[in-house]
Amino acid sequence: MRKLLLTITAVAILSTLSIAQNRTLPSVDVKTLNGGSMNITAIENDGNPIVISFWATWCKPCKKELNTIAEVYEDWQDETGVKLIALSIDDTRTMTKVAPYVNASDWDYEVYLDPNGDLKRAMGVSTVPHTFLLNSKKEIVWQHKGYVDGDENELLEQIEKIAK
Amino acid sequence: MIKKISLTLTIACLTIICFAQENSGEFHGDFDLNMQSYQEDKLIEAEPVDEIILNNAYLNINYTQGNFAAGLRYESYLNALLDFDDDYKGNGIPFRYATYTIDGLEVTAGNYYEQIGSGLIFRSYENKGLGIDNAMDGVRLKYIPVKGIYLKTFIGKNRTYFTYSDGIIRGADAEVNLNESLNFESKTKIIVGQGFVSRFQADNNPKFKLPQNIAAYSSRLNIINGGWNYSGEYAIKLNDPIGSLTAEGNNYANGNALMSSLAYSQRGFGIIAEMHRVDHMEFRSERAQEKQYIINYIPTLTKQHTYTLLALYPCATQSEGEFGTQVDVFYKIKKGSVLGGKYGTKISFNFSNIRSLEKGVKYDTNKNEIEEISSSFKNDYTDFTPKFFSKNGELFFNDINLEIYKKINKKMKATGILARQSYNKDVLEGKTPGTYGTVNSTIAIADVSYKIKEGHTVRVELQELLADGGDGSWSMGLVEYTISPHWFFAVQDMYNWGNHDVEKQLHYVNINCGFLKGANRIAIGYGKKRAGIFCVGGVCKEVPSANGFSLTISSSF
Amino acid sequence: MKNIITLFSFILIITSCDVVEGPYLIDNGGITPVDTSSNTYVKKVLIEDFTGHTCPNCPAAAKELEAIHDVYGDQIIGMALHVSTGFAAPQTGSGKFEYDFRTEWGTEWDDFFDISNAGLPRGMVNRTGYPDEHKLGKNEWLAAVITELEKEIDFGISITSEMNEDEGNITINTELLNDVIGDYNLVACLTESHIINWQKDGQIENAFYEHNHVLRSVLIDKNLSTSSSYSSGDEIIEPIIINLTTLEQYNIDYSVNTAINGSGNAGGWNAENMSVIAYIYDNTTKEIVQVEEAHLNE
């Protein structure tokens, strides 16, 4: 058991070393609202920043975050060229409500589904909301857990930092 | 022993790969810690624990390098929080895997999570909040022969706590996206899927014939045309008796489930109507085992509420038999209209109704009636199949709720909710019929947030639940102060002023504060938790009351 | 190639299923219960059924126990222990469920083996699997019984008893069948069957339920001997003198003074329906290695 723990510690230390380099997206399939499948590494924004926001229809702060950003999304896009991907972790209980909710909310985001948490686990998301910011090479340069009013400003600052 | 060896091998591989390809591989993961102290509180019947403090912790490590990925999860329960089954005990690495993808073929060995369709016949998943983790241990192949056709097969054993079930689970699934595979452009998109799962467990019963390979099939269809979206799934589970030696114990009937939903949406408007009918569909990884061994998932057909008093009496699927319907409407009143105001108004309406199937009678060896049943049952003396629509269905759950969200001005946002719920406490909490009956409640909620200055927001929640049955009426108030981007503080009080037992008219006060920075979140709290039913995703468990401090750390890298 | 691999495994998997047609009963499956009346010792199995008179699902477990007994005969010995406040406390004054079936020892074992916390009905089969896998649901008993019955025995137990009114002499005779080293305890207890009293049975509240093998008293629970090494052929004789009135009063006092919500309504014993159960367990693993049952006064 002690050996095991040592090994884990070693692995953990190594891992901290390797996070010095930028992190890319894991190769995991997600579902599209059209019933298709897509590998998350295939998302594109012509070299502009990408925001991936994990959310669920049953998560109040998630919806608050995405609704707040929706009001200023056009401005953000004009200013920085950013694209927001709303990644729903709704399971099959609430998954069917995602498309109607998104449409009714008038969101212009790209929306994908991760009904059994495969991408969520691969990206180390334990609670929602959890937001990742990707640079032009689709490397994760910043992430943030949770949402309280005003957090969108910090996100915008981070986007502005890396926007061309 | 074998487990230990394979573990060590996984770690060794991880380490070697890391050294060998230092520049191209990546490590990442996340860490969670939940610690709670338990003090005695006679009023709320909270029991102290001998350990004073209980603790759950998890560390996930994933390594990826091109098409290869491997990882493990270390879990530590010293000892497990009272919300968890105490079979979660000690430390271990119950989850480790390696996977690679080449030319459309993905091979996974070790642990994995998998789901077929909606999960009616198989779902292996984790939910830390509920202490559910029925991960598979085995191998899985996924293959995309041509664009639009997705095949997968897997074999393995399901995890329960720190052990693996006796039953061997084999599964296969094929999904065909007709548009993609036949390569035609059309406004109508059609996706069909067919899944299969089989469990092997040897027949050890000297008295009754038992099937050793239990099969379950499901077929699904999804049609999308513009704003319209239909999806349906039908599943059958073949004879799966529990292997009892008693005359009435074994049920050889086939189970089945049907779910169907139709949605329409356009900008600013969405509607979705759903139904499901479930009959004898509980599927476990071992025939003689209990709920902790369930390996399928029947989505609950009610709204997943987040406000405390709306979720006080939550619904859980009765996978042995129920008929449910649900309608959701989302509507955004346009900006600038009379009702919409400057920013628009969002309205969502939800209705759900869950009932039992038709009731029948179970007979003993002498053809005497012994029990009322409400799902398919078949043995040497009884053969009952409920009709598709039942006339005498008993109400399990009913919920009508309306939510209005409005941004009033630049500084103020408000949400108002009205709901009426009926909750069959006996059925949904597994009590003897007639113990509590049905709790009817009326709930009103107001949630207002106000921006004091840039980054500083105060939010107030007022909730009221009026009910005669159950614990009677409740009030709840919450004040939350958040300072973006780092801090939050919250105080809440739940007051059970309407409890019929005057001594139980208690306040449950909680204080929480937390600090967030990037990918780290730390929160501490102090307060009383009421005993109750706690549900996520329609799966519920009873949690005991508690009084004490809590510490939560969540971090990812 | 990959096509073939995937398709092949696909087809293999979807052909694996059995459909069983009725009649499902196969006359005890050809098992002839071992003749336990002969002079040779046979392996016996104790099923301790933790139950409660207001536990609606518990009669199903009692039925399962009887059904296992029907198949394997007297190799199966049952014991019902009414435990927990929630399911076994008497509902004094309600006219129903007023009897207190609980005992000091039942409560003690329930705490030690942590049974009722996991929900009733639940039981132990020869107490195997302790400390992690000993709490078995009723449907798991059969598999555990089959495993247990295959085990060899090192001890043979025989019980004789002689009653004179309330007074009695019981003798537990243990014979070593092999050389054994270990720390063993001997337990002797009294159970009573055919007690007609209230029981919640599913949706029904049955006033005339027949309670069987109900634990009444534990007479001894002590080291089998002072030595930890035994040779084949050794005999250990344990004489016990009992007084049923005293034992009955002990339970009444326990109910009044110690048990939560107890009422003292724990008497009315009927010696005619009582049995002596004696078993030997390994003090390290807690596993019961042999058990025997005999009617009182036989």
C-alpha cells in the first residue's frame, strides 16, 4: 500500500510538471443537437478564442452565467471573435429539454451534449458550472469553477488577453 | 491479488510513458474532498459519530498522448460521510483504464462507463452526490466502419462499492445516422439504434429452473426536422427471476419500457411533451442482489428542481411499474413588448403526472390471493400483464409549476415560482401503504438578486411550502452575498413551523462561505441538515440528519 | 480486419440469452436431504434472520428460510432475531404489535454485526464474510448455504436435555473429528416456535402470524476450552442448568429497563415449542463452523 501511495505521489508530481505546458482537449465524442456525434477536438473558430462552458438545464448558476453572457455575446464576438460552446451534462432525464430550452432562451451558442459524463470526466469537471478558455491553438489557457454575478467580466478580461 | 497487479501495471505504464514521451504527453485531473463533522443534536435526531469527522476524497489522474489515454482514480473514505453507504470504507484505486484509438477503432481495457440509448437496458455511471458508481471493469470496443455508423461492444463486471458483481455483463450497440451513412442531404434527419445487453450468472437453484443468460434489448428512433424533434425508445428485458426458493418469490415475466418524446422549438419558444411506461424493468448485475446493484437507468419523468422546498418531496422512477406524462413549455416574451419590458421576460411551465400501472393479484400454490401487484408477474400460479393504459392507476406524483424570470433593470433580477405538488410518500419512500398517504403541497418562491456595485451582488431567496401531510408547512429564507470573482457568503434558515409535532417545529440554520480562484474552490459551512430524501437525476436515497461543520475542496489541473 | 473483429464480437454477444418456459418448479431439483438422524455428524448451517414484527418485508425472508429448510432438510437451522427500535419495539397501547420479541443478545449481535442499520430483513449464514460481506439479503442466503454445505466439519455437536417443570439440564457434547488449532467459542441458546402474534406482512397487519425460531435466551457464550489445540477424538462436555422462569424474567426486565421503548411484554414462554441451538464459532473470523439443534426435553 505504501508503495502504491509513493507511486501515486510520483505520478502526481510528474503531472504537475507537465501542466507547465499547455493542455489540449481530450479526444472524446459528444452528441450534437442534431442527433449526430462529434469529437470535441473538431471544434473550430478560425484561430479565435473558444470558451467551453459546462452546464445543465437543472443548474441555476449555469443558466445564470449563460443567460448573462447571452445579453452581451454579440458585443464579445465583435470585439474578440470569441465563440462560446455550451456543453450540457444533462443526462437522458433532461437531455430532451436542452434544445427547446436553448432555443427558447435565444442563445446563439454552439451546444453539445455529454449525457454520460465522458467529456466531463476527461476534462476533470466535478461540478458545474465550469468554464474553460481555449486559445488559437485550442489549448486550455484558463479555467474557472462556479459562477457568481460579475464573473463574466473576469472571463472577458481573459478572452481579451488572448484575442488577436 | 490480480487487481493489485493490474493496478501496479497501470501505474507503471503511466510512469514509463510519461518518462519516455515527456514532451508530447499530458497529465491532468481533479481532486475533491468533502469533510463533515457530526455533533449530537437530539432535537433533529442527529447522531454523533465516533470518529467526530468523516471524510470522502477523490483524486482523478488522466494521461493523454495522441491517440492513447490512461488514468486512474484514487478514492478515500475515512470513514465515509453518513450520506454514503458504510460499505464505502477505506482507500483504494477502484478505477483505472487505458484506451487507444486507431483508424476509427477505439479499444478500452480496465474500467469504463457506458450507456446504451437512454439507459433503459444499461447504464454504467457515477454520481458522487448519491454514492453511485457502477463502473464496468472489462474491455470495450467502439468502431466507426463508415461515417454515420457507430458500433460498440463490451464485456465486463459492474462495480458495487469496492467489489465487482458475480454477473458478467455483455453488451452491444449499433447506431445508424441514416443521413450521414447514406450520404444524402435532407431537412429530415433520422437516427436509429439497436442495443443489447446480457448478464450471465450460473443457476444455483435446486428447486426452480433459472435462466443463466438474461437478455435485454432496446430499439430507438430519433427524427429531427427543423424545429421538430421526435425520439422514442422501446426496451424488453427477458425473464429474470431473483432465484428464490419460495413458491411466490420468482417472477419469470418479461419486463418492458417505452419512452417517447416530441419537442418543437423556435426562437423564443419551446415545447416538449413526453410519456413513458415502465413495467418490471429493474435490471441488476446479480440476480439476488438489491438496489445498489442496478445497472439500468429509467429517466424520471418530472422536473429536476433545484430550489430547496420545490425539491423537498422529489419523485423517483418506480422501475417495477409506472406510467408517466410530462409537458414543458419555455417562452421568452420579447424585449420591448408590454409584458417583456426592456429586457424580455422568460416563462417556463412544467406539468408532470406519474401513476401506477393496472393492478392485479398474485396467487399462491392453492390459488389463494396473497398480494396485490402492479406490474407483470409470471410463475407457475400467476400470470399477469397489466394493460397498456390503466384505469385504476394510483397517483405516485403530480407537479404543476410555473416559473417567471425577469431582469427588472441593470441592477436587479427576479425569479418567481408557483407550484402545486402531490407526493405519494408511501410508494416513493417504500413505506407500507397507508402509513403516510399522499402529501399535497403548494409552494411559492421569490428569488431576487441585486447588484450593489461592480462585482458585489446580494441575492435573497424566500420560499414557502404549505402542506398538511408529511412534515407540514415550511418556510425558508436565504441571503447570499457574492464578490466576483473570488468570494461567496450565504446564510439560510429552513423553518418547519407547520410540523404537527410541536417539538419538531425547528429551525435548520446553515452558514456557508467559500473562496474560488480559477480551478480551485474551497467552501466551509456550519449548520444543521434535515433528514430526508435526496435525489439527483431521479435516483434517490435517504440521508440522516446532521449537525456540524463541513469543508469542501474541489480543484482541477 | 477490424470490421470482422467488431462484427464478430457483436454477433457473438447478441446470441447469448436463455428463455425459460414453465413449469418452473423442478421437484427439489433431485436433492435428497442428507439423513441427519444417523449417528454420523453432518455439516449444518445456521441462518440468523434479523427481523422485526413491524417490518413489512420480513415475512418474505422467513418464508425464504423455510423454503431453504424444505430443500435441505435439517441441515438448515433457523433463528429469528427481532432487532432495532424502528421495526421491533412494541407499540404499547395500540392493540397491535404490543409484544416485545427483542432480547439483550439479539440487540448486542445486531450492534456488533451492524445488521439493522443496513435495513431489514437481512441475515447471516454461519456468520461468514465478516467484517465486510456478512450482511446478506434473503435472496443471497441460498448461494451462501450451498457454499457452506460443501465445507468439511471438524466438530460434531450433540445436545441432550431433560426438563422437569421449569428446571432443566442441558448437555452439549462436542466431539473433535480432526486435529484443530484455533480459538473457538461455544454458544448455546433457546429458541421458540409457533408463537402466534402480530406481524406486519406486506400491506397486511396479521394478528395470527406464526413466529418461528425466535431467539429467547442465550445460555452460554464462552471458550470451547482453555486450550487452543484440539486432537481428533477429544470430547468436551458442557453441562448447563436452566430455569425457564428466571430466563423469562430476565427478558422481561431487559424489556422494561434497557430496551428502547420497551414494555416488559416479553413473557408467555411455552417450553413445549422450545429448542436448544448450540454452535461453535471461530473467535477470529466469527465464522460458525458447526451448529446443532434439538428440542428442549429430548
